Amino acid sequence: MATGKLFIGRKVRELRETSKATQAAFAERLGISTSYLNQIENNQRPVSAAVLLALAEKFQIDIASIAQGDGDRLLSALSEALADPLFDAWSPSLQELKLVTQNAPGFAHALIAAHQAYRRNSEQLAGLDDRLGGAVGEPSPWEEVRDFFHFVDNYIHELDVAAEKLAARLGLPEREAGAALAAHLEKAHGVRVLRAGAAEEIVRRFEPVSRALFLGAYAPSATRNFQMAFQVAALEAEAEIAAIARRAEFRTAEAVEICRIGLQNYFAGALVLPYAAFLAAAKELRHDLELLAARFGASVEQVAHRLSTLQRPGLKGVPVFFARIDRAGNITKRHSAAKLQFARFGAACPLWNVHQAFETPGRIIRQLAETPDGVRYLCVATELAKGGGGFNAAQRRYAIALGCEISYAADFVYADGLDITSRAAFEPIGISCRICERANCAQRAVPPLKSRLSVNHNRRGVVPYAIS
């Protein structure tokens, strides 16, 4: 597969402006002409390998960081928005969309936000009963926070580094996490970690006055460890978390509070699974979820989620996608550092193996998959259950999915024994029926938005209409 040309004009311009250099001075340091630099900054010419090396040498820039496809998430969201029939009169090419996301990301975000408001408005009006519920056209606090994490690449540098430094002081992961965290809470904050009453259905309860942290009586050790780490975040990283939430400029106080919870969860995950140690273990164990969970005293879900956050500049992990899905097909967690980007509206593709995980509880299932754009993936899924409290207690059942582009498959133990060289071994999957281009999919739920349909009353295929 040919390597695409690299247009990073906005990044180069930001680097020059940060250095307080004129175009002439900056071009001289790179050893190129001023006119060539001007063309690069305006994305009229791609960056050559020589210029990339000069950027790395002269300005200590990480090539992997500056050349990464960090616009994939924005490009995917913008493409999905413009697939709406509302934009039938204007169909930009992929190159035009790339130019917008690279040169004017603020404009792209504004257009996506406008389209989301339009969709919410339309859906609320269509579901109008006797009266309207909620403010029409405004994103929910949950959606705001979801998009915040999505567009920061699910990586919060200051929290990640702070958590890793604390883990080093506590001796994690060499020490048993539960004992180390409980001792730290008591020594540093005077907080006693106690077991909640058997009849109290909680995961965590903190009493600031008595300085007592109560954890669920039947919670597994991985949950107990994470909740102690969460409490450490609430006590030690409150200022940083508040500043990050404030910079996000959320519309509502509810979104700010939800984001604070999300950031505390992020710190907790980074504390239990410190970055460098976890990245090294992931490489050593070839991303074996169960072995990583055992080594760090974490759950399989915590490990899978953490793998999707390994986006530290200069020390990146394998770019993976991660999702959690319930039995109704709702995606309740999602992030992708890979090219595959989850649809923002509608359900996930039914051909994706994450749905099959519910049929084989307790097993890890594998799938070689290919999306309509021709990119191939290794997909891993398993069903998990959250419960506790005995035979009669309710359990939450859901499936998690993890995967990578096939070029990284050798780094995963789950690729062993699979014929990744055979194109026939890859199953066709999509992102969402509403934007999927496959015309003859037996699992199609709805027609693609921007396609014309024709119905032949004398002939029936796998779907009752033809897609053009």
C-alpha cells in the first residue's frame, strides 16, 4: 500500500509561531526556501522526508508525533455529518475534507456541532408527544464529555504523568496495588479504607468528616483497587482536574461534573496501570489481556481501556480501538487511535464479532475484518459480567472489543494461528448501516443515507431494494 502524502501545514505554522520566527528565518533553519515553507504552511505542498528530519533535528520534534494521523477522528466525524441528505447539494472530495480538518479544525468542529444540533432537533420533533422534553438542539452533558475525550485522543498528559510519578513513589506495580493504595490513603490523607456493610449496595462511599472510604462488600479486588485510586485522584489531583474541565468550556455545570468524574477515572487508571511500565508489559506479553490484568491487579476491561490511551508523544503504544457494548447494541464506551472510527449515530455493524461475544461467555473470540475503505483489522472481543452479592444478585453483562490494523497484528498474541496473508480470511464489516457503502450486505438494517434506491418488483436480492 502506498504511503500517503503528508500535509501538516497547520502544525508547521504553529511550531514557527511558537518559536517567534519569521517565515524567512524558519525556512533558513530548515534549509529550504521561504516560498517552499509558505506552500507547506498552506498545505499546497506535502512535507518531504528531508524537511521532517530537519524539524526533528533543529526543533527536537518527535517525527511520529508530528506525522501522526491525529485528524482521523475529526475527519471521520465530519465525513459522517456530511453524509446526511441535508448536504446532498454539496459532496466534497476526501482531499477537500482533509484540507478542512488540517487547516481549519475549528470550522470542522463548528460544522459537526451544528449538524448534531440539527439531528437532535429533528429527532425530538419527530418524537414529539404532548410536549417537548429538554432543550431542543442542545447536546446532552454526557455527549459533550464524550466528545471532549474523543477529540483529545483519550490521553490527558498532565494527569497521566502525575499518576505515573505517584505510582513510582508507591512502588507500583511491583507492590500489591490494594495494600499500597490503602496505606497511602491512610498515611498521606488520614483516610481509612473499610468494607461497607453487606446490605449496602455501593461500589464506593467516602465520608469526608470521618475520613473513611467504604468499598463494596463483595467488590472484586480489581474494582477495590480502582476505587481507591479514584479517591486518591479526588484528594490529590483536584486542582489539575478542575483546570482541565474549565479549559474545556462546557455548556453546563452537569457536563463539568461528569467530566470531573471522567478525569478522576482517567487518573485512577493511570495510577493502577502506570504508563511506561504498562507499555513495556504490553509489548512483552504481546497485549495478552488476561496476563496484563493478572500482573497489575486490574480487570480485563481496565486493561483494554488503558491500551487505548497509550498516546504519549514520543512513547506511543500500538494504535488500537476499544469499545464496550451492551446486549441491545448500545456502545457505552468507545475510543479509537486506529483508522477505524465508531459511528456517532446509530448502532454498530452487526457483522462485527463483538456481538457474537454474548453467545460465548467467558471466551475471547477473534476476527479478521475489512472495512469498506479496504483497511483490514484484527478484532478481539469477549463478554464480561459485573455483579457480586451472590446467586440472586443482578449482573450487568456487556462485551468489550479491542483491535488494531493488521500491520500491527504480530504484536498481539491473538493473531497466532490466523492466516493474515489471505484476503479471503477477512470478513467484510462496516461502521454503521447509515453510512456503509456495501450494497449486498445481508445484515443491512437501513439504506445508506446518500444512496438512491430502486425497487424491482420481479426480482429480490439479499435486501428488498437495489442501492446505486
